[in-house]
Amino acid sequence: MIAYPVTKAQLEALIEAEVPGWLQKAATRTSGFRQKGYYEESSSIWSEVKVIYMRLQGDCKCAYCERKLEAIDFGKIEQDVEHFRPKGGVRAWKLPKALKDQGIMATAVPDEDRGYFLLPYHPFNYSAACKPCNSALKKDCFPIAGQYDLTGDDPAKLTKEKPFLICPVGDFDDAPEDLIRFHGVSPQPVAASGHNRERALVTIDFFKLDDEAKRKNLLRERVFVIIGLHPQLEKAADGATAKAKAEAQAVVDGFTSSNSPHTNCARSFRELFQSDRAEAKAVFDGACRLITSIS
């Protein structure tokens, strides 16, 4: 995961330019939910703004796993508008024993037949996500360490809930790269302790970001990043000519761009190469061996 920093004003400007009048329609619907005290409608309009998040997230990347998906014309079908906080009801997520053993505890979900009913149309409650991350894994789950506030109407003001999942879109949450980095193809928490470490561990497990068996293609794609990036890093550092170095650096810049797949993995490997070239070579060799085993 990486951050896609954008202010609420900037996001609303993008929405208004793409779908004039959408924000007002969204406000009207939200007023209706407020009067009812729960979310209910016969049809929705959030799909109208999906393309904005597709563009914003590295030109059509999943917000959570960083897989590069198809571009807008043909990619809408494989991407969902994901509600970060569930709109209709919050489902309990079964905390794995491995996380419990590390002292991580999740708050019991409210015994209420409703979710975050004032957030179905808040621009900061959206991202574009692939179907495995959204439909198969996230569903209506939203584990937190604090107290649920289902009446909240602004995600930026709900940080006291102490959510475990990291919101990549907006300017109000921690940047994912400050919480999760990679060693080779494996995501790891940055913090040694505290809630930030727990957020990283839960997010990694929640989206199965390090599960070779269940997300084999995801890890394979990161393997390709390592294998493609390492020779270019060497050439950028040791190339025989200035031209060769510049050409290699341009490729490195491409791999580590926010528009490329698995940017966090690529940036983490670049930093490893810069600090410990011997370890980077060992990781590269390991990635080469993985090519035959992850198939």
C-alpha cells in the first residue's frame, strides 16, 4: 500500500468536474439517512465517481494490494467502489490466533442493525479496490481498537476509533509506507511496538498481503518487480557511462513511481540496495529462485 494524498476540497473539485451535481445529490441522500437513523436506498450513485478513484490511485491500482488493474475503458468491471467504513452494517472479523498471541485485541462490533449510515457518500470513505481485496476479503468488516462511532459523519474526525486498517486515500490517516515496508516480497511493520505496529500486522493479515498460498499471483508480481529492478539499480550505480547510468535511473524511477504496480515493494527494495547491496543481492537471488516455486 501507498498513500494517495488529496485534500477533501481537491477531491470534491475532481468529483464536481467529473459528475456535476453529484455532491449535492449525495448530500441530499445523506440527509435522508440522518433522518432515518440508518442507511437505506433503492439504488446508489457511487459508481458514478469510480473513475476518479481509479485515476487517483496510480492510474488504476487496487488501493490495498497495489495490483495494477485494467485502464478505465475496460477496467471498471474488475474494480469496486470500496467503502472504507461499512455503510449498512459492521461484520465481525475473526482475529487470527497469531495476532492474538501478539497481544492484539479488537473491539466487539456493535449490536446494532446498522453501519456508518452517514458515510455512504462521503468522498473520504471511498477507494477503488480489486474484487479479491474488497468482495472476498474486506466485505463489511472494519476492526478497530477503540470504540465504534456509527453516527460519525466525517472520517477525518473518527481517528479516536483507532482503526486497524489503513486508509490510503486522503490526507487524514497515516501514510501506509510509514507503517508497512517490504523486505523483498514480504510486507513487514515499520514500528517495533504500539498501535502502528498492530495496524500494520492486521492490515497485512486482513488483506492476505503475505499469503503465498491464497494470493500467489500477488507475490509473483512482486517477484518480477525485484528481478526487474535489481539489474537497473546496479547499472544506475555502476554503469560504464553517464548515459547508461541515466537510462537505468529512468527505469528505476519508473519502477518506483506511484503509477507502477507494487510501488511500496519497489521503493523498499531500492532503499535496501542503497543501504546494503549485499543483502539486496541476496534478496534478488531469492526472488529468482521463487520464480519456479510460485507458479
